[in-house]
Amino acid sequence: MSVFGFVNSIFFDQSIFFALTSIAGIFTFLFAFENPKLLLSSSWKEFGERVDVATGKEKITGTPWYYATVFFAVLYIMLV
């Protein structure tokens, strides 16, 4: 759904706000896809323990792909 929102907000609606929200959603869902046990935590303590051993934390804080996607999406919207 986030990918559809990303494509729609960039190429059809031309909305920077929705494009940036969709980009963040894509990377967040990729992180959750790599760590499905985080979503099954029953308490904050258990969630914290699972986050400590989670893989792919750089997807949440920002990878070069994240910044490149944001840059080119905003650039495309501004130029078109």
C-alpha cells in the first residue's frame, strides 16, 4: 500500500507531503518485514529486548537509499 501511495503521490497527485510520508512508510514496513517478532511483542519490555537484537535498524534512521529516494522524489515533483 505504501508503494502504491508513493507512486500515486509522485507521478499523479504531485504532493510532497504524501510522497515523504509514503517513503517513510516503505522503509518502516521493510524494517518490520525483516523483524516480524517485533510486532508480536506483548509488552514494552519485550519489545525493547527484541529491538536490541533487531537487524536493519539503519532503515529506520535512514540509509543512503532513503535520502536518495527523498531527494529525487522532491526534485521530480518540483521540476514537473
